[in-house]
Amino acid sequence: MSNMSSMEKVELLKNVGKKIQEIRIGKGLTQVDLVGKIQGEIDTTNISRIESGRTNPTIFTLYRIANALEIELKDLIDFK
């Protein structure tokens, strides 16, 4: 991957967050519901920050979110 500008990084985080939010809402889940399905410690504040693109989640956190949403990790970064 080439050197990304800070603007591109912000856009990437926002796109991932938006994708998580779209899938979560599409499955009829609230942020609280999602937190309840995620293995390990995470709270609604973290989910809110991830969905709004205000934090850079680890790959492990994204993996746990994908599992909770019953999708594959790659689905979170497929913006087509």
C-alpha cells in the first residue's frame, strides 16, 4: 500500500465504521445488542467510536465484530 495521507486514513476508518453500522442496522441490532454478541470486553462507547470512524480498531476487534454480525471479516472492508 502506498503512503496514505491522513485524509485517506480518516476516510478509510469512516468507511469501515459506516459498513459496520449498515450491517448492524440491516440485521435489526442496536449497538447494545452488538456489544452483547461480541466475545471479550468492548462497550457501546467503543462501538460508537468505531462506527463514526473516530478510532482505529485493531484487526482482532474487527474480527470479533464480524463474528458477532455473523459475516466474514472481508465483508467489513468491501466497499463495492
